[in-house]
Amino acid sequence: MEINLYSLGGAEEVTGSKHVLEAGGRSYLVDCGAFQGSRAEADRKNRSLGIEPDRLEGVIITHGHFDHCGMLPMLTKKGYRGNVYATPATRDIASLVMMDSAHIQARDAEYLRSQARKRGEIFAWEPLYTEKDAVEATGQIMGVSYHRPFYLGGGVRCEFFDAGHILGSAMASITVTGNGGERTVLFSGDLGRPGKPIIRDPEIPPAPDYLVIESTYGGRRHDRTGDAMKKLADIVQYAAERGGKIIIPAFAIERTQELVYYFHMLEDEGILPGIPIYVDSPMATNATTIFQVHPECYDDEIHEAFIRHHKNPFGFNSLHFTTSVDESKALNSLKGPAIIISADGMCEAGRIQHHLANNIGNSAAVILLVGFMAENTLGRRLQNREEEVKIHGQWFRRRARIENINAFSAHADYAEASAWIGSLDCSRLRRIFIVHGEPEGQRAFKKYLEDQGCPEAVIVKYGETYTLD
């Protein structure tokens, strides 16, 4: 049976993951993510799925981040009526992410429409999808637990293994049987890191014939967690002494909960000097609730805290969750130091932009970046320490201090990913396909894998078809 692989997103770029596996004349989509970058480019790329829905036999979602599930409602809107497979936690998180995206698009459309009316112009932009589309897409998701093999189509079965990236994240091990033999293609999804809090370490699935692996940090190493905790404490002390705010752009899912966990640890150790911490993201608040109802994803430490000792790692005296727009706006007039965690993680949308606009000109403030920032995003421009940045169409001179802590990333770095590959049974491994990374990092990762004696590594190019013999 001929097997082909090609990518319609997440190829030589970090966002918009969409990979297609063809087997026996049928097509299976692994992830249906949204591209994130400049507004015009993102809108153009996201309006084209790259494949007709009626060609798809089934869809797999590895985890609930926007760049892996955000275009599912578009698939539904364009006529896909088949099954979407994901873990139960991913189903809940993806539903939240898609509904939030639909809400933001509707709000943006109304704002742009009113601005166009003021200028006497005709408004032409329409949202990619609506909340109704998001609800219908959620209804197509079938929750399948880890280690429960299921059939996608004739001779094609899949099994989920814990990827250790975010709550419910999975690797998809797809086995194609035919012509008296079988081939297994392992999609890593986004690969997590060992030793992270809350969720379990990445699992070691059975031996694959082909590996499709992400490379977000293909050319970089992360800081050690112990060093990062000290740096986090130092940053808090710096802001406290100057009376400034610490603004932390963070994705509402996983990164926010992880930061809350670390701040909880610092408070327990008496290191936080009584500084209030605000999670200003309705989505993060809802995501934290989802964390609380999926204990099947916890590591031993969190399971022990929640289940045996009834202690909430996501709640302590200094921590406050805002719920309304008025509460969010009130943070602008806070006196004295405070920590504000808000979405979007790459600073492209959401309440974080308002907090940045209100604090970027303050030399006492700290903007703390704790995750990957894709090219052409506001987050990347801050990471590059540009002197002036545009927020909400207005230029702001940056006086705030910019800090980076890489240890909180949920992605494996190149050494961690290579070590994970080394833990696999590679006796059958014929080829490694590198996706979800920027070109420079992918080239570095490919060379590193070759130096480690791994099988041939191929950097996947957009739309190019690879035959798996």
C-alpha cells in the first residue's frame, strides 16, 4: 500500500500545523492549526485550508493550542462532516480555544466595521468562522484516551501517547496495514520536556518506521529550571524595589497554569514580597478549571496535591483572577508593584496588548517573555528589544526592561528532543521528517541529529509530497 506525506502548514514555519497522510487512496489530516503572524498574512493563509474536506477520511488533533486546532471550525464550515479524534482533555481545551477565537473575530469585525463607517468606507472583512461553526466543530470531536487504539479507516489505526507538552497533548502513532505488511508513522505533535510540573513527561511509544517531529527549538537550549526560578525571584525583587509592574504575555493554556504554580512555590518559600498576582484572561481562568477536571493527565506530584491532600496548586492568597473588562481596566490604575499574566502569548491579540501599551513606556516596569515568539509578531519585536513598537495602530517608545526566561517553554529543545529520539526503539526507523520550526533552527536540528547518528532527517517543505516506502 502506497503511503504519502505532505504538509499544508507548519512546514519551515512554527505555526499553522496541518499534515496529511495518504494511504490506500484515503487522506488523513493530522492537526488543523491556525497560522499566527502579521494580521494580513495570517488572514490570507488561514482562509485557505489547502485541501478539500471531502477528501478527508479522518482528522486527528494532537493538542489544543490554536496553531494546532484553530482552523477546525473552517473545516466544518467548508463541509467536513467526519470524525475528529483527540484526547478528552484536548477536546475540552480545543473547544475553549475555538470559541474564544470566534468571539475575538466577531469583536474585531464589529470594531473594524465601526471604524470604516467613521471614515465613510465600505467594510469588507468577515470573520473566518463564527461561534456556531466552533460549536459544530466541537461536536465532531471524539475523545479517545491514551493507549486506546482506534481505526481511522480501512487498514489504518491510531494510538495516542502522552506528548508531555500541555494538558492532554498526544503523539499520534498511525499504523497502515496492507499488502501483507505494515508501516508505522509517529507524529510527535509538539514534544514536551522532562521534569515539567503539572503534567507527565513525554512517553516512549513503540518503534516507528517514520517519525514526524517538531523543531520549534531546533537550534537552542533552554535554561535550567533552578536557574530560572532564581531569575524569576530576582525580576520580582527588581520590580518591587522600583514600584513597577511585571507584564507577562503567556498563553492561556499550560503556560499560565505553570507560572501560577511557580509563583505559588516562591510564595511558599517566602520569596515573593507580598506582590499581588493577577491572571487577566477569561480564557486562562476557564482553562484552569479544565485542568482541575482532568486528573488523568497529572504527574505524581500534582496528583498527590489534588487528590490526596486536597491542595489547589492553582490558588493561593496573592493570586487573583479577573473576570470582567472593568476589572481588567482597573489594573491600569493600580499603585505599586504587581504581576500581570495575560494572553495572547505572542502579544498579537487580547488584553495583553492593553497592558503593554500602558506599561511599555515605564522604566520601572518589566516585560517578561517566557515562550517562543514567532517571526513578525509583536512578541518577537519585543524579544528583539526594538526601541519603538506599534500597538493598536499607535507607536510606543520602549522604556520598560525586557527579560527572557526560556526554562518555562513547553517545547523540548534540540538536546531534549534528540535524547527522546534516542530513547525510542529505532531498529525500524527509516527516516525523520522535521516540521514546525523556522528554517535556521531546522537546519541546526537536522545537523545535530546527523551528528548523533540518527537516520536520514528531511526538512519538510510546504506542499511537497514524500513517499514512505
